[in-house]
Amino acid sequence: MNGAAFFLAVNFIVALSFSAVFFVVAPRSRSRIAALWIGAGFGVASLSSLCELMVAYGDWTKPWAIGAFASVLAGMTLLTQGVGALYGRRLDLRIMAVFLGGSLLLCLAIYDLPRGTPLQAFSYQAPFAIVILAGSLVVFTARRRTMIDRFLNIVLLVTGLHFFAKAGLAVLVGSGHAAKDYVHTNYALISQSATAVLVVTVGLTLLAALVLEIMAHDRSESEIDALSGLANRRGFERQVQALLREAPHGMHGIMLCDLDHFKRINDTYGHDVGDLVIQGFGQLLRDRLPRGGVAGRVGGEEFAVFVSNANVEVAVQFAQALRTAIMTMPNLPHHLRPTVSVGVSSLGAPEELAEAYRHADVALYSAKNAGRNRVKIAAGDRPRI
């Protein structure tokens, strides 16, 4: 077995391994369909190595040569479809099928042309370049702009352009007088070694994108309170820190809310009604939360709200609106009118956050001690309302 044949075997094993990994990852990923498309793409593309070996060492050269071309292009088409699914860009399967069929006709048309001529070399490589560059365009135009997305775009761009480079190299050094000679040429050794590197790079980058998505989803799920639909304490604190990093010198409002007599609600109406109150108040917060704000359930009947770039006056207005709205929440027993007590404080710098929490907590207890169903402002905060 020469060097090119060795790389063909390596590429077959690598592509098949990536196919298996993507199929394994798919059930855990939010982009399950994308992972399945990509896994299928690697699996189909792996067959090209077997076809190339059959071209070199078997009979029926032309069918195996066409099979090698078809399996690579079909695999890349499936992979590009997967990239589109991953980035929310649905690609028209009919157009891709027409492209695949047209490319196969082109392969048949140029099969008997002299190998290594510009027409033959660039016509053969162009469909591969086009389909991979289409995937790069999908990533480039997507809304996501994380580091892994940018890197994937570059990898796909380089992979697509490298097919044109392979065509130029075939013209310069030759790719054998016949398809059967290909595997014995220096061109084949260079081509297959470059393919090995790019297959691994593309596969690992796509896998990293899916794994990072799974990790982000798992973290998001672990930071969501299932009953209220709001962030839990950990998620709330992380989001507040992120907002403070974005506006470290702004004025921000903190509100701590406590549902009044919640134990009495559970004892009188049952825990299912208590859950409805939690769910309703969570929905109320989500519906009314201003832009640049975050709300979380930080205890049994305790909620926290952070409003970015808003002074204490805006925070008090928001708290008063909540206090009024909660008494008319739907889907509760006719005689149940829940109320909420709110403590409000403000801060002007990230290092004041812990102190602002304490002040809001003191204001909340002041509201409860004053009879509940009211909004109290922390000492030192003087709204002009």
C-alpha cells in the first residue's frame, strides 16, 4: 500500500468515526436534526475512500470513479444541510438535489477528457467547492457571532477554496493519465493528506459547536426555576453580573418581592393553587419586565428584579404596577386576591450590589411590617414621584 492509499484508508476511518460520534451526540443536542445531517454527511463521504481504492485495485473503473465523486459530493451536500439546520437556515432540498444531479451529469461528461487539463480539473473540483462555500456563507450570514462560529466560517471557507487549489495543482503536476493511475501519483498523496487534515478540522469544529451548544443549554436549564419560568438564584445573579459589566457606571434598580401570606394561601386553597400563584407572578414579571432587566425566583415565595440603567423612580413605578397587577391575576379562585410586598433600592456601581441587596431587603421587611401589599424604598433613596 502506497502513501495515497494509506491516507485513503485513514480518511475512511476518520470520516466514519465522526459519523458515529455525531449520531451519538444528536439525541443530547437541541440541534438534533443538524447533528443527524452532519453524521449522515460524514458517513456517506467516507464511502468515497473505498470507491477510490476500488478504482485503483479493482475492475469496473468508471462506475467506481463516478461513485467516488458522487459519495464525496453527496456527503458534503448532507453536511451543508446540517450546517444550515445548525444555524437556522433551512436549505431547499429540491435545489440541492438538482445541484447534485447536475454535478453527476457534469462528472460523466468530463470523464473521458484528458486528466489534468484546466477544463477537466476545475470542472471536477468546482461542485465540491461550491457546496462547501455555500455552508461557509450560511455561517457567515447567521446571527450567531461566537468565536466558534467565526472559526467554523474560516474552516469552511478554506476547505471550499482548497478544492480550486487542488484543481490548479492537478494542472501543474498531473493526476495520472487515467482514473486508475490517480492513487499512484504524488498529486494523490498531497490531495489525500490535505483532505485528512481538513476532514479532522471540519469535524472537530462542528463537534465543538454542538458540544458548546449542549453545555450552554444545560447551563441554561440548570439556571431556570421550573415552576415560575424565571431564573433561579444562581441564574439571576449571573445575569445581573453580566448586565453590570455592560453598564458599570449606570444607575440601576433592585427590587425584592415577597408574596404576602403565601403559607395561608397554600393552607387554605391547597398547594396546587399556591403553584398557580407562583406561575402567574412569574408570567407577570416576564410580561412586564423592561428591556435590560432580569427577574428571578430566589426563594419559595421570594422574587428579585434587577432593572439596568433605571433610577429608583423607575423601579418604584415598576414595583407599584406589579403590586396592582397581581391582585387581578387570572386562573385563581374567585375570592383569592394575592398581594405582594416590595422593597426597592438602587446602586450606581457593581461593587455596591451586595449593599443594595441588603438595603432592598430591609425595605421589604419594612413593607411587610407596615401591613404588607405596599412598596417601600430603602433609606437614602429619595425618588421624586
